[in-house]
Amino acid sequence: MATERRTVLADAALAVLADEGMRGLTHRAVDRAADLPLGTTSAYFRTRRALLDALVRRLVALDQAELQELGAALPTVRDDGELTDAIAAFTALRLTGPGRRRTLARYTCAVESVRHPELREILVPRDNAAREAVRAFLAARGVPDPEGRTLTLLACVDGLVFDGLVSGRSVRREHILGVVAAAVRGPDEG
């Protein structure tokens, strides 16, 4: 029950952070969002730091589960267009619906990790099936340093998601195709 309550509170904290930003993340706001009596959040997470730590851990767990599921469901990618389409579907998830809230929370936490380096360790990208699918595609194409190019490609996609979130525009397929082509081609093959 305590673990379940902590999860409910971490989910509520994610929603508060996404909707109200870092300044709005308070124990009382999380209590309200979770529809629990005032004081519940502080009983489980005594400090704001403990609450933020739980929120970030929950965020990473949700993201990892989603990426694992997406990657496992992805058929073997055969060409740049298929990889582009898979990434386009993923970016749409990150910019709309529940994915949008997690994206807002993730970027807020990333900025906060500059001031709290211990959060950086929690937020560091991890291996998952989606990342492995991209790496395997690049390796199959004979791309030098497929791991490094995977990281670069995913960082570029993250930048497109960030721009889409800030600008309110969707991520255009041709932009994704451009970063996929650059990853396959490489800097010396332009």
C-alpha cells in the first residue's frame, strides 16, 4: 500500500510539475492533484527534494516502459523512411496527450538537474528496445560508430520535440527524415 501511495503521489507530482512548473510543485499542490488529505505528500516525502527525486524516478520509469514497449513492437526497420515514420509517431506521442505532460515535466527536470546534479544521474539516457532498434538499423546500414550516431540522432530528435513543444508546432516529417539521413550519411559524407 505504501509503495502504491508513493506512486500515486509521484504521478500527481508529475501532473503538477507539467501544469504549474517548478514553482508550483508543492506538497499541498500534490495533495490536491492526488485528491488526498493535506499533509499526505509530506508524510511520504518529507522534503521537496525527496518529492522531486520520487517524481524524477517515476518519470524515468514511465519513459523506459514506454520506450521498451515501442521498441519491442517495432518491426525490423528496413529503410530511412520506416525509421522516419517510427520516429514521427514517437514525436507525436511526446507532443500530444499524456506524453505532452511528461515531456513538459522531463524538460523542467532536465533544467533543474543543472542546479541539482544528483538528478542528472537519474535522468541519464538508458538502454531500451527503442534505442536498440535505432542502433541496430544504423549498424545494419554499415554506419561507423552506430552507438555514437544513435545518441546523436536521438539528441536531434529530442531537440525537434523541444522546439515543437515550445513553438506549438508539430514536428515535420521532412525534418525527421533530414536527421535520419544525416545519421546514416555521417558528417564526412555530406
